[in-house]
Amino acid sequence: MQITAVSTSELKWEGETLALGVFEGDTECADLDKRLGGVLAEVMAEAEFEGKSGSSVVTRVGSSSPIRKVILVGLGKAEDWQLEGMRSAAASIARLAKQNYVKGLGVCLPPLESDNATASAIAQGIILALHSDRRFKSEPEEQKLKLETVEILGINDAGDAIAQAEALSSGTILARELVAAPANSVTPITLAETAQQLAADYGLELEILEKAECEKLGMGAYLGVAQASDLPPKFIHLTYKPQSTPRRKLAIVGKGLTFDSGGLNLKTGGSGIETMKMDMGGAGATLGAAKAIGQIKPDVEVHFIVAATENMISGHAMHPGDILTASNGKTIEVNNTDAEGRLTLADALVFAEKLEVDAIVDLATLTGACMVALGNNIAGLWSTDDTLADELKKAAEAAGEKFWQMPIEEKYFEGMKSQYADMKNTGPRAGGSITATLFLKQFVEKTPWIHLDIAGPVWADDTSGVNNSGATGFPARTLVHWVLS
């Protein structure tokens, strides 16, 4: 599919299908309606189309018209028009175009703050809405006509913005496909292979630490989780470096549990064990961000880190009550083997800080408690640095992904203290996402740091907005916008 921006208005554009956004109460479209022989007024009346958000109508135009079909999508009230609404409207247009076997499409939506922002939002909405993951179907290719060309109307020279949108979308799609793939397809080994492919495709540096190298670094927390699996752990360190001196250095650390059985604290039926292929959602978004950054090539050095492993059951499994020693020397009493993600992140955070970066962001499908607090659509954000938190929140707004900043309540760490070790890996049930954050905080000494709990938004069960049902790729786009900020 080729996406371009053209200065031609909807009043002069000629092509197969014209898609038009209409605000609530502004449904006359008189000039365009006159050009199309009155068909717009007729179809709006028949369908009682009023421009309300989420409404749409598709109609054919007479054979004498320079346009064969028209797609109308309601945008809601003009005063509520924002970037995410534009992405969602573009996604709706893309789905309607697909349903109606459109090959050539012209899109006209009301502009926002700049042509570049408008073109980028429309391109992302269309690309991500049309992504269909059929890798595991017996007939992987959909036997339908596909959208071939999209022209974004009324915009001058937005090629760079569209190219960036395509890079952001490709990274998001990689994250989706990693998260959606089953645990017999995405393993620590194949995650490392994905990192190798990204390094080869985009000129990134790659270091993969095997088990013996992790042992030399004292990564007892990470290896404690990995020790029950028949598959070897893979500690992935992928680095993007600009050709010029970087204006800053950043680290992104993604939780990479390719399957989480719960360990000896086994997840039972009804616990969601069948969904635990998603427990590498942080790693998926991290590698997705690496793919986008490798294409955009900003003036920032970025380290992408994933401590990949499974959490399984065998005669070698860590036991509840075991004491592990992390790579910073701190000891951890494992009072729940199903709180394993924070153990892998502990050693990954220590590794990241040794790189002497300016800031660290970790992201993980870490706690059900965060979903209880914020639901399925909003991720939790904790930070030791308010300026850094503001950067991330602005990046999330630009990406159309939702976060809510949560408190780091130091007093809650009292519930994490152990009689025999420096700490336990879980605390009381109340405030579980906060105590998980306080645990991770023990492994970042000085570097400004953000923890993102993304347990809810990595998966969607409906087709509203830009995301299709299933893996969303959240929050790969936010990470990229943060790096670019």
C-alpha cells in the first residue's frame, strides 16, 4: 500500500473512493454535494447520518461522477476534535474501505496543528487498522482485493511525516505479532533471533549474553526464574547509536517472559494461564521500538534490553522460600514464584544502570493489581523524576496511548521486608502494583527512572479505535515518541 499526501482538495480530487470526515451538525457539504449530483444529501437523509462519533455511511455515486464511491465517517463535535480522534477516524475509513473492496482511496479529514501531524495520524490509523495477523491460519493470505493507494488530501509535502508514521506502525506491528504469537513460536531463542534480524536490517549493535555470562555477572534473580525451563535464557542487549555525538543516552528495559506458568505457585484453571504468551508484552514493545528507531535514526543513543526466559516447572524450579542474590548483591526471599517478572527486571535494571545512561524506562505486564486500579485501557506510570515523567506523558499523548501516574509510597516497602533476606519479592495484597514498583526501585540507584505497568492495554477485546482485537503493540509508539522528544 502506497500512502502519499497531495494538495488537491476533495472538490477537485478524482479517483475510485473519497472518504470524508463530517462533524456533528455540519452535514451540508454543499459544494461537494453539488459536484456529486446531490448524492450526499440524499444518502445522509436516508441513513439519518448526523456526523455523530462512530457513525458512518458508504454509497456509490452515479457513473458520470469522477468518483465512484463515497465514505462518510462521523467525527463528533468539532470542539472535541483531537489527534487520537483523527487516528480513530482514519482507522474507521480503512476498515470500511476494506469491507467495500476499495483499491484507491482519497482521505479528507479536518486538519489539526500541522500538516505533518495530520498526515502522520491518518497514515498510522490506516496502516494499523488494516493489519491482520494470519500467520497461523492454514490459508494465511486473505483472498480479497486490497487497498493499494491512499492519497491524503489538502496537504503539501508530508513525505517525511508519512515515512515516520510507517516506521512507527511497523514497530507497533512487530510488537503485536510478538505478543500474539504462541509460546511454542516466540521463545527466548526466537526473541534473540528477532533481535539479530533487527541488528542486521538496521545497523544496530547486538550483544546476547548466554547463561554462563549471566552467571559471571551475578544475575541470580533472573537465572532463578530461568532455571526450570528446558530452553536457555537469552539476555538481549540491542543498541542504536547515531552517527553524530548523541544528545543523550537512554535505556528501555522490557520484561521478556515468553511463557509464565507461575512456577511452583502454579497458575490454575481460570487464572488466565492460557494467555501467558502475553507476558513478554514489554519485550515485544521494546523490540518494536527498536525497529522504528532503527528506521527513523534520531540523534539519541538507545539501549534496548530484554532478559528473556520462561517461568516453568521442573525438578530444577526455584521453590517458594528460596533466597536469590541479584547482580547488585541484594538478596531476595521468593515468597511467590508467580511474581517472577520483577526478578528478571531486577538484574536487567542493574545492567542498564551500568551503561551510564541519562534515563531508564522499564515496561512490563507486571501486576493484575494495576488492572484492578486502572482497568484494561490505561497503564500505570511510576517515576523517581518528575521531569522524566512529564516527558513520557507528553510522548504518550502524541502516540495516543494512555498512562496514569501513580505514587511511589515508600512506607509500603515495610510489607516487602524479609526476616532472612533483604526483601521478599511480593508484599501484601493491597497496593500490589505500588509494592512491585518499590521492589524494582531497589535495583536503580541513581539514574532517573520510570516503571510502566502495561498489563491491561497490551491486549484489546474489541475493534474500537486504532487497535484491532488482540495484541495492540502498546506502548511501542510512546517509547519512540519519548526517544524523539
